[in-house]
Amino acid sequence: MKIVALGASAGGYEALQEFIKNLDEEYSKDIAFVITQHLDPTHPTLLKDLLSRYTTLPIKMIYDHQKIGPGTIYICPPNNNLTVNEQQEFILTPPGEKGFPKPSINLFLKSLAKHFDGDIVAIILSGTGSDGAEGIVAVKNAGGITIAQDPKEAKYSSMPQAAIQTGCVDLVLPVKDIAKNLLKILNIPHTVEKGTEKSSLETIFDMLQEKFNVDFTDYKIGTIHRRIERRMAVNNVNSLQEYIEILRNNPQELKLLFKDLIIIVTSFFRDKEFWGILEKHIVNQMSESQDEDYRVWVPGCATGEEAYSIAMLLDKICHQMKIHKKITIFATDISEEAIRKARIGIFSKDEVENIDDFYLENYFRKIDNDKYEIIKEIREKIIFSVHDLIKDSPFLNLDLISCRNLLIYFNPILQNRIINIFHHSLKDNGILFLGKSEAISSLNEKFIVLDAKARIFKKDPTYKQTDLSALTYYPKRYKNKIALLASDHSEQKLESALTKEETLLKSVVQALMKNIFKNIVIINRNNNIVYVGGNASKYLQFPKGNFSNDILTLINNELKFDVRYLISKVRTEAISINKRIRYTEDENKTKVQYINIMAIPFSNQHCRDCIALIFIESSDEVAIDKDIKIDNKDLQQYINDLETELMLTKEQLQTTIEELETSNEELQSANEELQSANEELQSTNDELETSNEELQSTNEELRTVNEELEIKTQKLREKTNDLENIFRILDFGAVIVDNELRIKNFTQKANYIFNLSYENLHELITTVGTKVDISNIRPILERVIKTKKEYSFEVKDKHKIFQIKIVPYIDKNSIHKECKGAIIAIYDVTEYRKKEEMLQNYQKKLLLEQEKLKTIIDESQNIILLANRSHIFLANKKFFTFLGIRNLEQLKEKMVYEFFEEDSPLFQKVKKEKWMEYLKKHPEEAHEVYLKDKNGNKRIFLIKVSQTSIDKKRIVTLTDVTEMKRKDLLLIQQSKLAAMGEMIANIAHQWRQPLNLLSLLITNLQVSFQNNHLTEDKFEEFYEKSNEIIQNMSKTIDDFRNFFSTHKVKVKFRLKELIEDTKKIVLPALEQNHITLKEDIKDIELFGYKNELMQVLINVINNAKDAIKERKIQYGQIILSNKIERKYVYFYVQDNGGGIEPEILDKVFEPYFTTKFKSHGTGLGLYMSKMIMEAMGGDIILENEGDGVKVTLKIPKETQ
């Protein structure tokens, strides 16, 4: 199954619509299309309904763990991120941080690249921002095809442009062409794999080798096939020969193929579970080593994540172990582009999301909202360089090599050679860290397994490499084209396409090389060894440290001088030369072994200026006899030999001197050039630093400008949206015309008058049909545009009236606020005109009502004023009659409060200048003022102020309550007299017992006196007890006097104190009637008229007592409780006296109403209690509850 992933944002709907329209549905049945578009997370999407109009393919909204099927279009729902798993199911997850697009296109494409192998097409369509760019890179590296909408066509080009800038987009096309070419791309047959000629692939390899100096011969052929197929699909060709022609004629395509072949896939701490195991083995390794340096090589480092991971891990280990080691990490890759990114060390938020917080906090620096930079201390530990692991010299003396998931791209032969190089490069205790997918057959021969699952190995120091060819790079394609001579175990057959003579010659050469010239070393023009044959390796030695292919470095010291001479001679004279050289002596120095070295120059298209060094061992050994006597003839021969050898030595010395002089001159010249170049580089570096600073400054300015532009664009978008919504809800029609009277815009309700549709845009307003006669519209519009003054008129049809208002369209951004047209506003005023007529009728009625109201006010017995706190503006007839004046002018600007007497009760609460403000704040209280009438008589008035104002003035009502107050005083006196009778009865009851006791004491005193038993002590005892009884009786009189005191002063008192004083008065009567008084009181300090409140409480308790007594309740009880709230204290008196009949419950507060016998009640108690509570600003409420009455006293919590 193939997956086509489409990522879009703003403007994406139009692009998706065009894409779906142009799909060939017949050939789309094997493809799953997945749409990830940035959507409003707070609203459901209509995308499914909109797109379904253009295709018969099923369109489905994705749900969690939904199986992906072909022939279907899937849409990611709003406010979800989308990924796929290994079972090819969709996974929905909640979005991450605010401010990031949802769903994340990057996240989805990365998961596709991870779980689908190459059968992916990723398409980036219109949108703002850069979402999808990182996902495009991941899909490209996974072998998928990447396409971007042409930015010129996209409604918003930011997203396609960001994808293109990654360099990983294969095609940039208009949306219609993407849809049409998509099926061709996906359905190209796998021609490379099925019928590939070896020569065709070698041709491509040669082109890549020549252009990029990278040999892909030993890469796995399957990987090569897939990558070439992908590029053929992108270029829409079916034949490999056609593709080779494209490569020959298009260098850019060759570059893109090379980029596809060098797969760059990496991440921080890949396979995280294995890094803890690696850390343990590194700790053990460091513990056993005393070296101050720790050297690491990361071949195939890609963009550097793995190298940085190792650097952070090693730094952490050194800090934990409290050791200091100089850490050097060689991070290499064949991609210059990847190395450039790695050196910068800046990574996106997505790239670092899986890093542990410890590493993120200690080794990264946040430089942007979604960018993180590796700290300098870590970057300085790593040397990034372009390096080809296959052919370039390796790094040596290493403690650790991390080569993870690189060898999987090589064939077994190349894998084994790389493993040999790793073995040679590591120290004896060196560690090799491979990827979990890499299984190499030769590993166990050369390495010890430390952890098989984590693929961590240790070098086996007992394994010795004896064949240099196991380390040296030989271009495989050249082996079939040049006569490279191989040892018995590595011979290569020459190609058979030769002439008979060549075949005979080849046979002779093979025989010679096998039997006589079998030990051979071939060097190139730089004296680097390119081939070693036979047992020639025994004449070479491999030093520790950095590895070099130089023959003069590797040749044994005994042969170095002679080999240098032979090479120099051959290069100077271009001739073959042979030299017999004394090679070794035995241990006793009695025999000497000689060797012949032949130096033969040769050159062809593959090996310019090369030399073959053939080592021919001599079969004879010469004995050394130190006592031998030499005759003159032999001596002369010996001298001649010595002279010849001396002459050769001189020639060699002279040659060496000349070479040294030449080299010295060249070095001197090179040194001067280097100094000059260094100065130029220094100058260039200074210029670059300056340019860099300027660029950074410019970049910051551009970023700021870009942010401002984005904000302004968003505001413009919002305002456009606002305008569209305003147009939609306007309850009148509008038409906007330009200076030429052409229609620019209109609302639907403009059709009240005009016959408009969107086809009429840019037409003259005068050419559009109308429903009423407005033939004079043109001159009116021209006059408005010219004068910049609005104009309005009304028109009528059969049943409706329209007001047409024309206003100039002013461009406020122009210097002179030019008029750029006009706006025609059309109002349906039919209902308005009807209501206007109704209003006129109402106004007439209102005038009549006003006259009636004025009559009523003037006839009112209350004084009614319209005033502020200082002056009176209107007054009724009663006011003028009361004062005996005719009009307000007679008051001579007299202040309102000056009419009130100084001793008015209101002025005891507030300063007279603030009277109105006080009345507004306390509307629920009754306030009294005194006024003198025209005869000088003082009258008492209740004053009220309205809560609503009329032009900052208020209605003041004054009600004469003088007569009412007289009646109230009489009622209060009657109530107090009734209470006094009750009190006297209580006092009589209270005094009965102490009087009896006092009588008994006097009788005892008399008996004692008559019997002469009266002593001074007895008399003293009698005095104390009788005095105590008299004091208690006196206190009862004081309480009685206090209760009936007429002096009203607010005092501070505690609630429990009030109850205790009340109990002293009522308790005897309760006890006499066997009534229990219970309390559940939360104490609080109050400020008010204690005596009046006590009078109310006594009255309520006595009423409860009388009800219990009248109904002969056996176990009568009265319960006192309270509740404290913010402004009031609620005091409850609950009895079990049977309650009050519901039909008379509302009458109990009326004066003279009583439920008792007339001889037992006056009907004033509850009436007076209510008056007292309301005067305090409180209230009293009676209600039946349970088997009795519950009385609630609402007491204000006044403060002093």
C-alpha cells in the first residue's frame, strides 16, 4: 500500500479542492490519502463535506487506532496530533504546547518515514509558517518522494517555500500537475531491480566517482536500486538508459542522486535504553586506564546528533568520576552539507524533544522559541570533518568507535574490511558501539562481546592482522581493468574479452608473477601503496599511531634507503632498475641474506606514474669468514666492488641532496605562499566577522519586522473578518460605489431597492434595476462625492417606506482625506414611521396625564418638592399654602435644609448639609424633621427622597405626622401601663418569698430576746441576712425603674447581658407556670436602645407564656436562639403553645387586636413591638413552626 500525505494550512482548502478534482480515481484505489490541515481547535471541521463534492472516493474522519486502508481519503480531526504505528494504524494524541499548529504536519511525516519503507509521497500545500519542512527531510531520507506546491500559485507561500528551502523537495508543481503526475510517479515499474545491466550501474558509479570522489560499488545493491528508482520516478522515466542520459546532461540531477544515496538519518541518544549500558562500560574502561586523553571516532556522523550525544555522556561521566581527561571526538561524514549543519550545533525543538531533562538543561542553550544550541564547551570537544570511511585513512589510537546503522548500507565484503579498520584503529581496551540492526560475521573473530543486545564490543588484542590488503582501499571496479597481481588466497581472474596474443601474454605474466615475481608492492605517484601481493607484506612494518599508506613509512628500516634510491632513480630517468641488497644476517652473524628489488615504472588511465616494486629473494646464503685471507686479485676485486658501491652511495647521496634542496626551495616557496594566504585569510576573516555581525543585526531587525508584519497581518485578517460579519448582521442595506459610481461592495439587504447579485460588482449603479423610482440617484451621488456632505431622502413602494442616506466614502489615510466614492445606506423605516405616528398620539395622551398628575399632586396633603440638596426647583400647592407664599422667588435662594428646624431628629444623625445623601443611603428608615408653618407652629414631618433622579434632582416627600405622633405616644403609654401591671405582678410574686423569710427572721429574733438568748453574734447574723434580703428587693425596684426610663440613649451591650436582664423579670412568672426556658445563644456585642429591645423581648416571651398557659400545655417550653450574619443578628423565640390560626396570623400586628380575653390583653403589645423594631431599622416576623409559634427579631448590627 502506498501513502500520499498532504499537509496544508491557510489557503489549503482551495489547493485540496483542486487536487481532489484532478485525481484519477480509477488508479487511486491502491493509495491511501491522508490530509493534515491546520484547523480551528474549538470548532468541528466541514472539510469532509466540502471535499466530498469533488470525488466518489470515501472520505473518513480519522479515529484513534484506525487501520489504514487503500482507496480512501483520511482527514485528521481538529485539536489532535496524528502519527502512525508499526501496525499501520493511525494514532491520535492531544496537542502539546500552546501556540503551535495543530495537527503537526512534521510529527505525522516523521512517523510515516519511520514506519513505511519508501512507499510515501509527501506533499506540502498552501500555508503560513514552516510546519512540514522537517517532515519533508525525514521522508526524503526514508526514500520517499517529496513535492511542494508552486509558491507562485499558493495562496500563502510560506509553508511550500520552507519545504523547498530544505533542499529535499523533489518536485515543485502547480496543484493540478501534482494530481496528474502523482499516479505516474507511483506506478513506475521497478525496472532497475528487474533487468539491470551491470555496465549501466557501473556507468552511474563512474559518474558519481568522477564528480564526488565517492565509490558506491560496495554499497548494498538493493539500497542503490531503490534510490535510483525513486529518482527515475521523480523524473518520470521508465528506462535506466534514459536516466543515464539525464545524468549526463543534467549535473543537478547527478547531485540529487548523490544526495539520495548518502542517507542521513540520526537522532540524539538513538536507542536510549542502550546508552546506560554503554556508560557502564566506559566507566569501567576509564577506571582501568591512566591515559589523560580519551579519543573517539564517530564515522557517518550525519548532522552530529550522535557525536554530541557521546560528548555529553563523556562529560557527565568525567564529572561524576571527578577525573580530568582531554576528550577528542572525530566526527566524520562524506556529506559536506551534513557536516556544515553539525558544526553549527543548533537544533529544533522536535529534534531535542526526546532528550532527558538533565542533558537539555546542562548542555543546551535556548536561543529561540523552538531552537536549541549546544554549549561551546561541548562543541569544542568535537572535530567535524568530511571523510570517506571506505577509502580515506582512519584515525588511530582510539578509545571508542561509535558506528551505528552505517554498516547496514554496505555489502559483506566492505563490512569486513571496515571491521578490520576499526580493529586496527582501537587501543587494546577500545570499545566498539554498533547499531542494533548490524550483524557482521567477522566480528566475533576480532572483538569480545560486552553486550550482545546493545551491540557493544571490546577489541580482542590477541587477534593480529598480517595482511595489509585487509586495511587498504582497492577500487573494485578497477580490478577488472588493470593487472593487479593477487596472492594465492586473493587472486582475481582477468576478463576474457582479450585477443589470443593478449591471452598468451596474460598466461605468461600470471606464471611469472606466481612463481618468480609473486612478492610485489604497487605505489602511485604520491608513493602511497595501492596494492600488496604475495608475501611482500613481510618487508613492511605497521607503526602505532596514525596510519599512513606511504611506502617510505611502512618499508622495513634495512630497505628504506635503497627503496628511496630506486624510486628516485625511476622517477628521474623513467627506466626500470634492479638492485641486489644485503638484507639480513643470522643471529651469529656468520651468514648474510641478499634480496633483489626490481623497480618498474608503468602508467595507464587508472594509475598514472605508478611503480611496481618486485621483491625477489635470493636462494643462496653467503658465509662470513672473518679470518679469510684475501690475495691481491681478490682484494682488487673487493676494492672495485667497494668503489662501485661507494660511487652508487655518492650518487644516492647526491640525489638525496638535490631532492632535499628542491624540497627546501619548494617548502620555502610554499611557506611564503602560506604566509601570504594566511594574511589574506586573516583579512577575510575580519571582513567575515564584520559581515557576520552586520548580518546578525540585520537578521534581528528582519525578525522584528517579520513579527510586526505577522501581527499586522493577523489584525488585518481580524478586521476583514469583523467587517464581513458586520456586513452580515447589518439590519439595513448598504452599497459602496467608487468615484465613477461603479459598485465595489454591497449587503444582501440592499435588495430592498436594487436588484443586485455578485455579478453586478464593478458595474455602474445607474445600470442596475430598482424596485422603486430613484431616477435622480446619479446627480445626488455626484453632489455628495463633490461636496463631501451627506444627503438623505425617502421613497415609497406599495406598502413600505425606505429612507436612503448617502454619505461620502472618505480615505482617512490620504493627506487631504480625499473622497473615494459614496456609501448608499437603505433603511426600511416603515415600522419607524408607524411608531412615530403612535408616539405623537402617546405624547398627546401624556400631556393630558401630566395635567391630571399635576392636579393630583397639587391636591395632595403631602408636601412634594423637586430639589437637590441645596435648592428647590418645583413645589406643589401644599408647600406654598403651608409657608404662606405664592412662588419660589419669595424664598430668595434659601437653602432647603434651612426650612428644617435645628432640633430636627434627622440632624442628630447627619450634618444638615449632607441630609439628601444620608436619606438616599438609608431609604428603609423613617426620618423626621420639624418645620414651622406660616403661623409659627412647629409640625413634625416624615421625609423621604426618591431613589431615582431627574436631571440630578430628586423628589422630596414631606408627610405631616404630628397628630399621628400624639396618638402613638398615647398608645405607647397604654402599652407601658399594661407592661407595668405585668411587672408589678411579677415584683409582688418575687417579693413574697423574701418577705416571708424576713418575717421568720424577726420572729426568731423576738423569741431569742424573750428567752434572753439574744447574743451579739445572733443579732449580727440577723442584721446581715435581713440586709441581704432588703438589698435584693431594692435591686428589683431599680430594674423596674430602668426598664420604664424615658431617657433614650444608644449604649453598647452584649446579647447575653440583655437576656440575663430579661430573665430576671420574666423568670418568676415562667417558673410559676412550670415553663422551661432554654438557651442556645452565640454572644455578640450590640449598639442600640437596650431597654426598648428588652421591652420587645419581654412582650414576646409573655405572649408565649400566655399561649402555653391558656392551652394548658403540660411540659411548656420556650427556646431562645440566634444566628449572626454580616449586617443583622437574627434572634429566635420558639414556643410549643399550639400556634396561631392561619387566618388571623396577618392581623396580630394591628393595634388593639388580641387573641386573649379583653381583661387579659390590650392588643398593643405586638403593634408596639413592631414599631420599636422598625424604628431600629429591623423587623419582627411571626410564623407557625412545629407545635407552636416562632418569632424572629431582625436586629441591626450597628457600630458605635
